[in-house]
Amino acid sequence: MSSFEDYEQHDATGLARLVRDGEVSPTQLVEAAIERIEARNPKINAVVHRSFERARTQALDLDQLPSGPFRGVPFLLKDLKALDAGQPSSNGSRLWADRRATHDDELVRRFKAAGLIICGRTNTPELGILGVTEPELFGPTRNPWNTDRTPGGSSGGAGAAVAAGMVPAAHASDGGGSIRIPASNCGLVGLKPSRHRAPVMDPTGSWGDLAGAHVLTRSVRDSAGLLDCISGPRRGVAEQLPAPGESFVTQLERAPERLRVALCTRALLATDTDPDCVQAAEDAAKLCAELGHEVVEATPSFDRAALTRAYLIMVCCGTASAIRVYEAERGKPARAGELEPKTWLLRIIGESLSAGEYIEQLALIQRASIELSNFFVEHDVMITPTLAQPALKVGEIATTALERNAARVFRTAPVKRVMLKLLDELAADPLAATPNTQLFNMTGQPAISLPLHWDAEGLPMGVQFVGRLGEEALLLRLARQIEQAKPWMDRRPTNV
């Protein structure tokens, strides 16, 4: 049976409808996805593990294929946690390179119950740490809009795969911008849900409560529909959000009421913002005003330096925890050569911090969460540039000789004061490009990046919309209104 030639003209919701109506079969869709992965992946390196034969078998066995709302639609998992029984789970690292999952984690189980057919796994930086996707294990992923540029990270493989038309949607996760960064760089929709909206992936070794999971898509309705499929806490989790009164998809049918929108164009955890990124946010604010919303310029109050350090310390401690968990699993310590220098340094710094220092950062983040909550008493939505710079060039923040030397030195002579100074220096380049996303991982609020601007070189630039905790529905309704006023679905990269 031939594949479906019009595959890329439809989003995931559209493809699922064609399957339900009998106009196309799951086998045709899976073959279309496989053809595009095989043809386009060599140029962009988005997919690092393939499960084509399993996908073909599932597409043929309709009696066993779950009858969820996305039945028969091809899909990709990010190769970071997201355990899929029998499949690799390398986390972008040599340390986990030979690992295979023994079970499905809860998030993957929900994706499968939605009827999605998983065709493989996408590239990610080691342990999902960086905002670019250039692991030493698999090599860099490239941006379909310009292959000299990064798609971002850590869900860079997912973003590149969706932008390149391999699949209409792909799993992504976000501990500091890892959904929204590739959404911005790849011209996609990327929603980071509120904390506890979706189940945590394999909760061992997580970055506190910073990380959440969802998808990258081309349309707002796909983001809403897939959020309906994965919403709800993992069993046994005490903290949870109230379930929405009606589905997120149904709520898209209603335009939002008149909103008070705060525009903030300054970088939140850095100092400078590229003029194109500023223009993208200002144009989005102007569009919101044209749609009838009240727009004001406003910036929340918080201690930038302290929160930047708090975020980095959380990442260090989470990195150290993840490595400890794996060491316990295999019964022997990690060797330096099994981890990239940046990861090794973060692990050493995390190990050097006390429980008291960790709790101190949690308290600081809690105070910032209260400050942000007060800000959102006066404002319904906040607009920022998603990023402060256009997509970086591949290799622009590669590991330096200084970092390699520091990793060797601190293995034997850790000095906390020096290491913390080095941590700030390590973060300088990545946070200069991506300073506007981490704050909302710390506060737990939902944030969505929409593809509303392209620069003179044809690179997409996203605009970030942030809402109150638990108000994904409001963000999605606004996003749908903006999508209808300024559609982007027809804009595609031509380099792959």
C-alpha cells in the first residue's frame, strides 16, 4: 500500500479525522512518516532511534490499536526518560547508551492510549541539560529552516522532526524552556503546561518540580487535543491541579473575553534582547490590542541574579541525582569519560552542595512564585519574546578547553567557591540566548510559544504567552484566536 501523498497538508487532528472517516489507513500514514524520516533525517539528525517495524505491525493490527482521538497518527518520543518498553532510553548520554526500557512510563502509556503510533525517538542533549541539541553520543541536530543553525533544545530533535514534516506532532519536555526554545527556533507551537498538569516522566532524578512534559505541534488544536489525552497526575502524587470543567479542545470554540495583557520585552534572566525578538513581541502585543484586549507594558518584580543562581543550582542537584540513580541501578560509579565535561562539572557542583543550600534555593523560588502570583492578579496574560536571540549556530556553545580542564581538576580538588563561579560562567552563553523561559519553570505557570515572526534571514522567532497557574485553557483560547488572525500553518522550511 502506498503512503499518503497529502500527509504534510494536515495536522495530527486532521490526519486522525481522515482515519476515522476511512479516507486513509494508519498504514498509509506510518509509511508516509517513515519515508520522510529516511529521506530527511540524514540532513538534520532529528531521529536517533527507529521503531519502524513495530509501528508497521501496530498500524496493520487495527483490532489492537487503541481507539483514542489520535488513532493511527505517527508520533515520536523524545529520547529523555519517556520509557517505552523494549526500546532504547539513552538520555543523550554514553552512560545510558545500552539501556532499554523494561516498561512504559505513565506518560508514554497515555500517548499510546490516545492511538498514536510511535515510530522512533528524537535527539536530545545529554540529560536534557542544554538549550541546544548537540550530544557527543549522537551528534548535533540541525534546524530545517537553516541547517547551519540549531533547532534549540533540549527537545531539539522533536522540533526539527515536526518542522521537517516527519510527523505532525512529537513528544517534548521542558525543565527550563526545552519545549518553548525549539518551538521558537523551528516555527512551531510549544506549550509548557502548568506544574502537575501532566504526569512527570520517570520521576527519579528530576530537577525538583521544574520539569514538565507535553508536545510540539504545528497547530493550537493539536496542542489542546494532546493535552486532553495526557492530563491528570500520576497515581500516588499528592499535589495535583483541578481537572478542567470541559476539554481543552472544546474550550477552543470560545474566543477569550477581553484580557489585560502585560508586554515585557526586557530579558528576564539576562541583559540584552535582539531587536528582531523585541519586534516579534511588540507585533504580537499590537495584534492582541487589535483583537480587543487591553495591552500595557509591565514587568514583574524579582531578584534576577538570585533566581538565575537558584535555577542553576537546581539543575546541578538534579543532574547529580540522576547520575546517582543510574549508578545505583548498575551497581558501579560513572566514569568521567562516560559523561560530557559540562555534565560532569554540573554533577560535581551538585554533589558539593548541602541539603540546607538546596532548601534555601527552594525557599527563594517560592518567594518568586508569590511575587509572580501577585503580578498576575493585575494581569491575565504576559507577553515576552520567547528567546533573546535568533537560533544559535551549531557548535556556538560547544564544550571549551577550559571546561574540559576544569572537569579534570575538580574531580580531585573540588573547591565550592570556585565551582559556583564557574557555574555562572558556564551558564552565561546559553542564558544570554534563552533567558525568558526558566522563570516559569520555577513558578510552575503555563507558557506557550507561538510562531509569529520570521527575521530577514527567514528564521522563525516565537513569542511567549504566560498565564496563571492552571489556566492553560485561557492561553490556548488566546493562542487559537491569534492563530486564526495570523495563521502560520502554510509556512514551511524549504531546506529539507
